[in-house]
Amino acid sequence: MKARKVQLEIPEEVVRALKLPPKEVQQELCKELALALYERGVLSLGKARELAGMTRWQFHELLGQRRIARHYTEEDLAEDLAYVQTLGSILWRGR
């Protein structure tokens, strides 16, 4: 996956006020941004979970914990179908 660096300026006082260990700040902010953008319908489930750095199942669990309604788009369906095809070919080769 190719990454594009996007900088977000957050006042130092805000960063210091976060009740998070310094090593977790970036990951947690990405996770919160992913949740917010997914909830607004700006990002698909797949892209939001990618931004959050989580597996599909971890992201689904987090959505449930936060009581965020799941959206199911055509892109989500395409990702699911591709996953099923990949899984099917892996299982078929294992025979």
C-alpha cells in the first residue's frame, strides 16, 4: 500500500492534554478520524479500517462498542466478494 503523508496541525497544549501515552497518540488520532469519517459516510468501511490500522473484525467490534451504525456500500460488497474469492482459492489449493 502506497501512503501519502498528510499533516494535521494540533496545538501543543491539546496534544499534551490527551490522556494517552505519547507512542499511542498518532494511532489513536487515526482511529478516531477513521470512526468519524466512516460515521459521516465520507469513508467506506474498508478505507476507514485501513486508516485506523485495524482488521475488518477489529473495526466492526469498535463500531459496535461506539454504537456507530454500519453502512454497507457497493465498495464494501466488492471487498467482501474479493475476500471470499481469495479465501476460496486458498482453501481449494489446500486440498
